[in-house]
Amino acid sequence: MEEIIKILVVEDDEVDRMAVGRALKKAGIPVEMSAAIDCTSAIATLKQRNFDCVLLDYRLPDGDGLTLVREIRNVGIKVPLVVLTGQGDEQIAVDLMKSGASDYLPKSKVSPQTLSRSLSNAVRIYRAEREAALATQRLRESEERYRLVLEGSNDGIWDWDLDTKEIYSNDRIYEMLGLPATGTSLTYALFLKRLHRSDRPKIKRAVAAHLQESAKLEVEFRLLHTSGEYRYCTARGKAQRDSKGQPFRVSGVISDITQRKRAEESLRFLAEASALLSASLDYQTTLENLAKLAVPRLADWCAIDVVEADSSYRRLAAAHINPEQEELIWELQRRYPAQGNENYGYSKVLRTGNSDARFEVCEDLLTSIASDHSHLSLLQKLKIKSYICVPLRVGSETLGSILFVWSESGRRYTKTDLELAEDLARRAALATENARLYREAQEAEARLEVQNKMLAQRNLQLLEAARLKSQFLATMSHELRTPMNSILGFSQMLLRQRHNPLKPQQVDMIQRILNNGKHLLALIEDILDLSKIDAGRMELKLEALNLAKLVVATTNELRSLADEKNLALHVQADLQNPNGINDGVRVRQILVNLLSNAIKFTEIGSVHVEVREISPERLELSVKDTGIGIAPDNLEHIFEEFRQVDQSLAKKYSGTGLGLAITKSLVQLMQGSITVESKLNQGSTFRIQLPRQVEASFSSLNPKLNHRTKLEVSSLDSSVLPQTLKGSKTRKLLY
């Protein structure tokens, strides 16, 4: 289907407009006509709508055709303009064509054929120009996108003419070389010259293989920058060949992969450094090896300084890429040691704990640092071009510093290098601290071993002393008890004999002998119990017993002591189940100790004894008095051996201080517990909780579990009665 042409007819005469329409229809051109009667309406219509062509009369009510053509072009409307006029002036035609008209037709020569031809030519030319403009615009946009892509990729683009040997490139390649983009011609020879010496054979082989055998051209190499640093690059290219297959040009890209290579090298370096730092716990050897590892991978020379105990600085290690130059590093330290107030290098780092970096070291800096001409000469010999000094820090403490220097290689440090150096220093500091802690731990272990040997020797001495003490106590108790049994036995016999009645004075004297003997015998028994407890030989003789009867009977035995002091003695033993399994003798001993103490330290008031069931399996025995009480500060000491909490009362209230200590040990042996509540001058309450049935496995003290001592002591059994009393009735009278 033929395309419809959109036409705007600018004509104020309706008859002429209709004539144009008939001519176009007769010519067989499919058109869509719109009309405008003057210049103003024509401009407005063209701004609102698009047309393929404009047919306009030269004579219009508000101007002429030349004026309208110029206005249309001035407002930037690109549309073919065909002017129809009743005049045949050639000058007007020239002016119209110069102003932008596409064609000029006198009305006298207008026919369907001429109008059709003029209109078709104008539209065809307009469309061709429009397509060309769009193509140019698309090409410009494509080139701009390509340029942005190349700039964004950070790659160098090159085009090598094999005939002229010249290489055309973008500015990025010049940046990689450090050369100015203007005034420098790139050639293959210059490229080879800038390659690292060891990479040149590889590049030549790769290029030759690509040109001769069409092998893939993709190589990695190092390219020399004008700063003296080699940049890591990769190049990819493809040759263009003529009809005979001969290459005449090669095009491709170069990518700078220096950062990636450095990152990979940094990771490898840190991994090797970490392995080295953890390989030894001798921090001096470790740091010396670290300095050697850093050269030449991170520096041309390296020095490590540490802070001594007196806050002075000491150079611990140094390494140089040229071993002959290493002595200069040590000489610099010996002849010109840091004073501690310098604002550069390791002195600043050790003083402030912060890194110091000079990426570019100029001659003026060396001159300002040097203290004299000899100092400057030494610095110049070391060829310092760039340095980084980082602290060895653990927490807030600076242990030392590591100085990295580029010299002979001409390289320069960057911020990335500083971060790598600080990371390395942190690892080295931790390794140094671990080595120091290990050394201190070894020294502490050695001191501890010496102290342990001394303590072991002392312990042996104490063990022997304790053994002798226990043996002495047991022997003396036995030796004292033997005559004491005789004294008590004969005293009782004298009081009971009826053949020669004693005088009251004699009875009183013998009674005193008997009472004091009983007291001394009780003391001997306490000492024997203490000896058994110390030796872990105290055992319970378990038996079935009636706890209620035992408590009542024991209380009644001591009632006379309470009566002597006019004290009320109460006992309460109402148990639903009074039966239990325990050592009756030792339970009685516990109650006697507590009850006798209560009566002893109570002058006015009463003493109350109670046994009650707190559960089916446990019982509680309590002794409460209204006596002098115990001060809070002394409560924690009352169960200690030979302890009387108030020495001012010792003369008034006799005692050895063993009763409560023995009581506590016996209670623990019975799997029970003992507590005390007391208020000064108001009285005390002792509570003992015991199992109803003591297990046989707990009925003896294990020396290893004895809460008081681990000493093993032997004790003589002093239960033998004198031979003179064997078979007599005095045995049952002994207390």
C-alpha cells in the first residue's frame, strides 16, 4: 500500500487551494491535505503537527513566501517547502532557495505532472536527509557509548600498523607507561624496551605465533613505568588479514592488573609471615626472620627496633637486598641513635604508637634529618626513596617498630602498602607478645618447681612433726590414763568401803580427787579423739537405738550440774518414730559437749534440749540456753581447735576448746550438719541435723577426705585398764 503524504497548503484563496488538491489527485499522489491561510497560522500548525511537505503561496495576507520560509527555518522546523507564485522573477527564486525552500514553481507552469514531480523530489530528498541525520546521530551515540565503555573498563586500546610499525592507542596506555599522551609516538620497539627483561622473549614468541600461525594472542607481562616501578599487565589482540591471509594490522586491549597482583602477593606474604611468626617462640629469632622475609617483597631494606625495659631503643634486626649494604643500617643506628624526640621514623612511632609514612622522600628531607655531613652521607648511601614505619602494638603498649624502605628498586609506597605493613605489624606484635608470655610462663614454672620442691621438703618435715606429735599425744594419753584409772578406781573404792568409815573432811578430799580425776580423764579422752580425727581413724560403731530415750537419759545425767546453778533444764523428745541407726556413744558425746557448755556459760535462766523430726529421714537436735551468748565476730571461730572465743572468760570458765571442734567432726562423720545462732548476753542455740539412719559407708573418716588435715598419724589404743583393777567392780564405775 502506497504511503500517504501529509501536506500543508498555505493559501488564502480557497479556489487556488482546491486547484492544488485537484492537480495532486489527478497526478495520482495519495495525500492528506491541511490548510493555513497566512504565515501566523502556518507557523502555529507546523509547531503542533508533522508534515511531509508544505506548499505555500508567495503572496499571503500577513507577509510573503520568503518571509515565511525564513521564519520556518529560524524556528528549526525541518520540512520541505515548495513555493507557488504568480511571478516569474528569478531573483525571488534565488532568494527562496538560499533561505531554505526546496523548490519554486510559477503558478502558470503548475500542472499535475510538474506539481507531482516537484513534490516527490522534495519529499524524497527530505526523507533521505532525515535518515542520514538519524544515522549520524546513532553513530555519534554509539561512539560515545563505546568511549564511555572504554573509559569505564580502565583498559588501554591499541592498534598496531604492521607496515608503519606505529601503534595508535588511547590515553590509558600512556598512563600505564607514565608518558605524556602528546609528543610521544608509540612503536613496537618502544614497547619491547619497556618490558621487563625476563618477559621480552615470551612476548616475542607470542606475537610471532599469532602472526604466523594465528595462535591466540593473550599474554601477561610487566611494563616499566617512568617512576621505575613495573606494572603488571595482560594484553589481548587479534590480527586483521588481507585476502591472501597476510596480517597487516593487529588491534587489542591492555589491562593493568597491578592491584590484583599486589593483593594476591600480599595475601601470600601474610600467609608466609604468619607461618613464620608461629614457628618459633624465640621472639628475637622470629623478628630477624621476618625482616629477611620482608626483603625484597615489601622493601629493599628493613629494620626492626624494640623498646627495652628502661624505655631505651634497641635495633633487634636488619636486612638489605644487597647484603654488603646491611652494615650501613647497623652503622646508622650505632653512630646516630634516636634521641626519642624526632618527628620521623621509628623514634616518632615508638614515642606516639602511630605509623609514620613518607611515600616520597626528597633530598631536602634527608638534609633536614641529618645532624652533620657524615650523617647525610650515610643516609644518601642508603638511597632512601620511600619509607613506612609501623608500630608493634599490643593493646595500648608499643613493643617496637618495623621500618620498611624502598631504595635501589625506585619503587614508592602507597596507602595500600601502609595497610599491609600495619596488618603485618599487628601479627608480629601478637607473636612477640605470645613469645614473651611463653618465656615468662617458663620462668614462672621454673620458680614454681623450685618452690614446690621446697614446699614438698617442708611438708615432709611437717608430716614428720605431726606424726611425732600424734604419737606423743597418744602415748602420753595412754601413760596418763593408766595411772588415772587407778586413781579413780581406788578413790571410788575408798568412798564405798564400810570397814573404816571416813571422816567428812576425808570424804570431801577424796571426792575432790575423784572429780578432778574425772575431769582430767575427760580431757585425755578429748585428746585421743582429736588424735584419731587427725589420723582419719575415727570410726562409728553403728547400732539400733532409741534416740528419744538417749536424749532424755543424757539430759538427766547432767541435771545435777544445772541444779547446782539453779537453772531450769527442760527436755522435749516427742518423736513419732524414736528409732534410728547411729553410734549411741558418739551421739551422747555430742549432746554432753553441747549441754555442758550451755550449763557452763549460763548463770541465770534455763537450758532447753529438744529432738524433733524434720522429715521421715532426718532429725534435728537442738540445745538452747539463756547464757552469755557469742559475739558475731566470734561465731565463725567457735568450731576451731583449742579456741575460746573470749580469752577474758578463760579463767572463769575452764575448758580446752576441743569440745566443739570434736563435735563438728563427729556430726560430719554422721553425714549431718551443725549451725549456731547467738546474741551477746541473750543466749545461744546450737542445731544439729542428722540422718535417722547413718550409712555404713560413711561411718569412718578417710584420711584423704579429712577436712582438717591429710597427715597420717598412728595412735595407741588407750582403753586398757590397769592390771590391778582387772576383774574388780571398779570397771563399771569409771567415767
